[in-house]
Amino acid sequence: MDESTKRVSATLLAVVLAVSAVGGVTVLAFAGTVAADQHEREDAPTYNTSDGGVNFTINLPTQTDHLPGSQNQQNGSIEYFATGQQAFTEQGAEDGLWMNFIIIEAEWIDYSNCDVTQNTKVFGIDRGNTRSGTRVDEDLVEHRKGSTLAQGGLTIDFYDWGDLGGGPPYLSPDDAVVAAQGVGSNAGPCLTMTSEPGWYQLQGFTNGSIATKCTEEGNSQCEPDNKQRRGINLNSNYVYICDCENEQQARNKLGPPPTAEDSGNSGGGATPTPTQSGGGATPTPTESGSTPTATPTPVPSTATPTPTPTQASNQQNNQNQQNNQNQQNNQNQQNNQNQQNNQNNQNQQNNQNNQNNQNNQNNQNNQNNQNQNADRATPTISDGPGFTPVVALVALLAAALLVVRRR
């Protein structure tokens, strides 16, 4: 490994530790004899967060950060939390490390559009790992000598002893390294995630010199005379990348995230490379030599639910209610029609009665008129000239005799 690559690797590892500290993550080292010098990445032990001893936790703070890059170009954010108390102890660094560099390896993230200062919300140390969220006690930016952000990862290189810009930062086994990029920074989101849905993790590496009892930053007297260098590889938790509303939906679509055994226990850990199969597959990384491959786990089919007896009963009740309602509506319509017919009949009867009354009235009027005319045509005893009572009496007698003769 050339000096440039080493510096890049060291920087990335420092970032990993910073990220893990915020989350209170503890890095767990592999059991075994500590080598004389494990400063290089290929010689350093690897710890998995899922083992419970180390904790390199990454978090995508907004739901859109989980979207594939094809749907969310240069608009992603990420938070890192790292701490490694047990790992430090196992590597003989009980008094901590003077950090050299941090390397973050993530083939599924494109950092190239990010600026290390403008797109970084926080990068520092939470002393004692007592703070919540992304709050820190010490800013690590002032210790940064250089940095590289590219497709597939980033590197942060810290000042060394004797550099004009300053000295290396001190990290206690109890401290946590915290970092956040994107949302909340001056320039905002900048990351582009992979366009392949799946479960993904980060691989980190950090190294430095074992500290002695003197741990005061900026004090040249604290530089160890005989430097013992140590390095730690660590694998993060898994996060999902897919067009999903939450983790449960991601599990339904992608299957469960890979287990600790899937992550690998050597080198920097395996990077999951998802392979689509049918409706989607869960990238399960396996290691073959140095090249990780993904073994898709089929997503179980979703059965079409069959209505339960209660559902069928409810459907029948609803149908009966609908039928009853239709019958009631029909009955109401029939009653309304009958009422309308009765009303029409009543109107016709009233019209007939009115007509009869009118005819009776006309007949009465005609009768009265006839009576009046008769009265006018037949003279009374006292009417007319010369028509005296004597003449009327004679006429009556004559009529009576005529009747008697006929009998």
C-alpha cells in the first residue's frame, strides 16, 4: 500500500470512529494475540457491529435518503456514530489512541459532489459518549490535514506530531466519534445512493499510535517516544435502499437484512451487491477471495387473503340490508303511487259532484224560470178586464157537470 492510499484509508477510519461515537457504539475486537504492529488495514482485526461488542452505527436521517440514486440524485444525507472501548482494550490501547487517519468505504454511495466543510453538519468527538444526537464536545475539523471524497468512500487525514498546522487528535476508549453529512449543513444534502435496491453497510478503518498517560492535545510532551501503532477495521449496521415508506415495508420487499455471518470477518467486511430476481432480492454478501458477491434470497410471495366466516357473514348482512332497503324504497314508491291515484280519483269525484251540483242548479233555475213564465201566462181571478169572480164560478160549475156526465 503506497503512502497516499494509507493516508486515505486512515482518514476514512477516523470518520468511522467519529460516527460510531455518537450512537454509543462499541467496537468489539477478535480474540487472539495482538500483533506487534497492526497499523495497516490488511493486518488490523475486524469487528462487526452486529456482534454486540463494537458499534459502528450509520443512520439515514430522512426518508428520502433511502431512495435509490436514480430517484434522488445528490440529495442524500447520512449520520455516523462510532466507539470502540472493548476493541481498544483488546488491542492494548487502554489509554486511547492518537489518531492518524479514518477511511470510510462505501461502494454504494457517491460522495464526489460533497464538500468536506460545506456539506458537513458535524464532525467531532463526544467525550465519554454522554451526549445525545449529533452533539459533540470537540470539533475534529481543526485537526484535519486533508480529505478526499469520491465515488465509493472518503478519507480524512489528521495532522501528525511536528506538523505546522497542529497535532493528532486524541481518542479515549470511552469517547465516541460523531459525524453527519448533508441535511443541516451549510450547503445541505449532497450524497447519491446506489440505484440498486438492497441492504447495505459501511466498512471503516482507523489507526493511530497508542497513547501513554499523557493525553493532552497540543502538548508535545505527550508524543510517545516509542510509538506502537494499531488499527481497527469495523463493519456497520445495515440500512435499506429502496422506494419504501419504512423499514417494515423494506423487509417485506427486500427480505430481512443480512446477518453478522454474512458480513464476513476479515479485511474490511463484505459490501452487499444486490441482484434483482423477480420481484426483488435481498443482497446477501458472501466472500470468495477478496471479491464479495451477493446471493439473492427470494422474497416470499404474498398470499391473497380469503374472507373469513365473519367477513362472509358481514357481506351477507350488508347484502340483506341492501335488499331490505330496496324493498322499502319500492314499497314507498307504490304507496306514493296509490296516494296519487286516490287523489286523482277524489279530484275526479269532486269534479263530478261539482258538475252534478251545477246541473241541479241549472235545472232549478230552469224550473223557476218556467214557473215564473207560467204565472205570467195564467191570469188570476182578479186579473184581466171583465174577468170577474162570477164568470170564474160559472166555469167551475160547468167543468164539474162535465165530469159527472162522463162517469
